[in-house]
Amino acid sequence: MSDDFIILKEMSTSFFSTLFKNNKMKIYIILFASMFVNFTKAQSISGKVYEQHGEHQHPLVGVNIYWSGTSIGTTSDAKGEYQIERINESQILVFSYVGYKTDSIAVSASSKLDVNLKESELMKEVLVSERQSASTIERMSPNLSQNISGEAFHRAACCNLSESFETNASVDVSYADALTGSKQIKMLGLDGKYVQIQTENIPSMSGLASSFGLTYIPGPWMESIQVSKGASSVKNGFQSISGQINAEYKKPDKADPLLLNLVANDAFGYEANAVVAKKLSKKWSALLAVHWHQNQMKHDRNHDSFLDQPLINRLQIFNRWKYKSDDYIFQFGASVIEEDRIGGQVDFEKAQAINITSPYGIGIHTNRAEVFAKGGYVFPSKPLFSVAFLSNASYHMHESFYGLQAYNAEEKSAFGALLYEGIINNANHQFSTGLDYRFDQVQEWFNDSSATRTEYVPGAYFEYTYLKSNWLTMMLGLRANYHNRYGFFATPRWHLRYQINEHNTLRASAGMGYRTANVLVEQPYLLANGARMSIADDFRMERAINYGLSYVKKLHVFEKEWTFIVDFFRTDFQNQLVVDREQLNRIEVYNLDGASYSNAFQIEWQAEIIKRLDATIAYRYNDVKTSYRGDLLEVPLVNRFKGLVALSYATNLKKWQFDINMQINGDGRLPGYRDGINERFPVYSLTNIQITKFFRKWSVYLGAENLFDYVQENPIIAPDQPYSNTFDASQVWGPIHGRKIYIGLRYSIRN
């Protein structure tokens, strides 16, 4: 901007010098032009926001810059540069950025102001009265992405990842069947298998872990969760179809030195979590986390002779290390899990003989070990250029039986990626490129048959991002992969973010997604019934196109920020694995022949209604249909709509906190063979509440899930004939256990 004014000044001087021969007049006009230019320049402040790494300055992108006491502000661009108009109401300019100390500066007459932000270090023994938002829209992200912060984890029991979406309208969580306690998520009305789940941007919870993986990420271990709708960046892979969930674990150098979390419920279930973090030196830090869960009390409230929930005993240990210098970060770690699940009829005992005269039982034993390593390097002479690598490897052993059926599997997986990012000419043109490789080997034993499946998928991608200040972002990506069975395939994706003004933002996206299907691994509920199964052996790779459009409006009402979000996403499948349960006592699995799509419309309002009272109100409508043997039908067991009201109130200085979450879940279709009995399941509501009392280093909380004790009637079909072909425990559409009262204790030593 200043260069433009200099040019204007020079042009004005030259023009008037030529026009007027009178030297005195020429001097007056030159002085007037100079005063005009300087006056105009004085109406705005510009500069650069950066952080200092050794001798080098790195620009900070997306820093919030605003006049104190007002809603007038801007953000820094890709170069860390900003410009903001002066106002009469305030002379204090605030620079705020997550993870850095907020800086408030009294502005002088100068029009140039550069700011060096420093990483924040929380002061000991300080009470903070302002609350962190539980969920925020990533302002600069080109795709619609919500960040769920640690504050949200404290508003519910949140024992694991599957229980951390109670206040999120975009993700649905339900039980997959009435026997195993397995939980599944849905996004845009589609099964969770179409959602790419990552931990710290590394693919995870796929394959054998997909059945129970949501419970393998304890809530107290997490720092935040990012939920993105639609196709994500090609740098994250080709799997994302309906969305992406990325869980961030606590970091060794940022986490509190000690966190303890203990929970018990009225069903005699217990859980304990401990997280210990230590800064070993200026550059090295480490973290150790332990999780234990046990539920050993048998319950059968509806007297159908089956346990309402399985008996579970789980132990997890996670250890990570971090090295950080001025230009280089390296992290590595490992985790192990051992779990036992026992379910079935109340009289079933694990040691009993398994035969048709014995009580029906299920048993699932899991061992899983995983290691990861990742690092990044920023070139000192070129701070906008960096290189990084990501890698992990896992071993998963699964042993199970469902009545007379036995299913065992062993999986070995590995992933590695190398990424390089930089700019083209200037920071308005950015690029990211890289190579990656996935390897999966699964051995399965189902009753008397066995099979081995080996997949390796090398790939490469290139992504170009165009930034125009802070109001326009366009991202184009193309990925090419080779699958040892399906050959070469390409994944194009496009994202656009257009900020109309500081209060209104539009986003659009379109992209292809692929995935390979694993029938019994991803649909373990197929084993929880006696129906005859017919599984095709010529599966094609699943492929779909996702389109999305969203509008975000922010405004200030009574000095409080309100956010409105409206979005629509459509997913069209070209190839899909269809699980057909439309025939009596028979399940067929085959390739899609016909149309299959999902339409999801959602509107959401987030606001601080009055001081310390946060509210989220949302409504979503799902239209999900698939062709079953030529008939285009509504996909069964999918709620037609969902309504959410989440309220959270904290007293002054956050001594007490009160949370209530209410859901209205729409009706849906039941599989066709139940026509004439109950073709659709009804609309139902769920309410969860929690009260928390905060002390200096610890807090205690008391809550109730499913407060009004709503339970699906007869979740198991033919429970008195568990070995017949009419037995079915997979038709779950609502809660399968009633009200649960819990009490918990958190203790932390803060930095």
C-alpha cells in the first residue's frame, strides 16, 4: 500500500511541475500533495507479525489483530503482513494467536508496526475467568473444519473419542450391535468407514482397528479434535469420502506435568487415566499415558436373557518423546493395547464348552502394538520452505467367537510419507508435494476357511494453494496412486474459501475419494446374527465424488460473538460395497448396481448468549439412498434428521459449571424383511447433563447420560433362539442401555 502512495506522490509532483511554471505555485502544490499522501497513510497501520527462532524470523499466518474493546479487526496473511484502518474509539491494538502470548500495544503516530509474538507459558497459581470455546470454525481453512478443544472434553464424561462428539452436530455415534459394545460413527449420513480417521495427521483406526478403534483413543489423552466435512486435502491421502477426523494427543512440552482422571458409574464400570509430562532439557521432553477400563457387572434390565452391555477389561499404555530446536522437530513413540470383551446370555461363562446346548456367548480378545515417528525441518534461509516425514507401523491380533462362529485375524500395517512445502515466487502462491506408501497384510480365519490379503499402495501428490491476502484461498490438488490389485487411480480435489467481508465467508469443495472394502473387519455386526451370508468375491474399489458448499456468518450481538453455519454436502457413489439385509434370514454383500447417494443439509448456531453461557443449536437433514437389487431404497438404520441443543454455563471465576446436551433423533427405515412388523423406527430424544465443581488443582463432576431412561425395545430379535437363523442382534437404532449415572475426579498439576 505504501508503494502505491509513493508512486502517486511522484506522479502528482511530476504532473503539477509540468502544468505550473510558477515556482511558488509548484512548491505549494508539492507540499499539499505530500501532506495529502502523508495524511492518507496515517489513516492505517501496517506491519508484520512474526516469531523469533534463533537468528531467524518466521512469519505467523492468521494472527488475530483487532482494536481493543471493539470488533474491528483483521488477520495476518501468508507473509505475516497485515493492514488495519485507524479508528477513534481505541488506540490499543491487540495481537492474539493460539499458543502465543497476547500482546496489546499502544499505537503511536507511526504507520508502521512490526510485532514479535512469544510462545505462551501459563503462570502458576493464576485463575483464568475467560473460558476457551469448546468448538470453533477454523477461520483460515479452505474446507469447512471445526476444532473441538479440550474444553469440550470437560463438558461430558468423554472417556474416549467415541464419546467426544456429544456437542457436535456433524458426527453421530451409535452402537453397531447389541452384543459387543462396538460403536460406530456416521458423517453426512454415511457409515464411519467413509470417514478418514487420523491421529496427528497419520492414518489410523482402519482395518482391524475400525471395529473398536474409537474406544482406543482416551479423552484425557487428547488435546483437540479437528472435524472436516467432505473431501480433505490430497496430502492426507485418497480415503476421505464423507469427511475426516484428526485427533491431536497432548504434547510432551505443552501438557501439564500431571493429569489424573478417575470415573465410576452406577453400572459398576470404572475407568482411570494418568498422563505425566516432563521437560527433560531445553530441547527434549517426554510423556507417558496410562488408561485402564473395567466393567465386570452383569446387567439385563429388559429380561431378554442377554447382557445389556459386554464385560470389558482394557489396558493401554502410550509413551512419546519430542525433540525441538530452532529449525527442527522430531517426535517418536509407541502404544500397546490389550482388551477382553465378554458378552451374550447372562448365564454364559468364558470357560464353558461352546455348543448348541450351552448359553450363547461372544468373546473378543485384542492385542495391538503401534510405533510412530515424525519430524519436520524449516530451512533457516527460506522460512517458508520446509520438509517433513510421517511414519507408523502396527500389529493387530483379533480373536473372537460369536456363538458357534469363530473369527480370528492378524494384521500388519505400515505407512510412510515424505512432504515438501514452499512458495512459488511469493507467499501468495504456495505448494505442497510428497510421496507416501501404505502396506497392509491381513490374515483371516472364519470358521473352517482362511484367507490372506496383501495390499501395497505407493502414491504421490501435488497441491497448489493461491492466497489473496486473507479474503481468498483456492486449493487445487491431484494425487496418483497404484494399488497392487486395482492398478493406477487418480484423486483430484478442489477447495475454495472466499471471505466476502470480516463477517461472511463462503466455502466450496469437490473431490474424489477411494477405499478398499473389508467385509467382516468393518462389519462385525454381520456375525451377531444367524442369517445365512452370501459374500461376492469380486469386490471393486469403492469410489465416490463429494461436493460441498457452506456459508459462515459471524456477528456481534450485545458485545457477544454469534456464529451461523449453513452447509450442504452431496456424495455420489460410482462403486460401493452394498450390504443387503432386505431378505428374510439372509444377508448378501455385493458390488453396487445402480445409484447410491447421500444428501446432508445442516444449519447451526453457536453463541455466547450472556456472559459465560455458551449455546449450540443445530439441525441436520439426511437423505441417504442405495440401490438394492435394482430398487433405490432409503438406507436402513439412518436417522432422517437430528436436532441438537447444547448449553454450558460457568459461574464467575469458573467455580461451578453446568452442562446439558439434548438430542432429537429422527425416524428411519428398518430392513425390508421386517415389513409388516415395524417398518420404521420412531423419533426419540436423549438428554445428558453434568455438574462440575472446580478447585485450584482438581475438579469433581457428577453427570447422567440418557437422563430420561429411553431404551430401544427388543434390540435383539429371537433372543430365545440364539442358534437359529432368525436370531439377529444387529438391528440397533437407539440406546440399548438406560440411564447411566457417573461421578468423576480430575486432578492436575499445571505448568
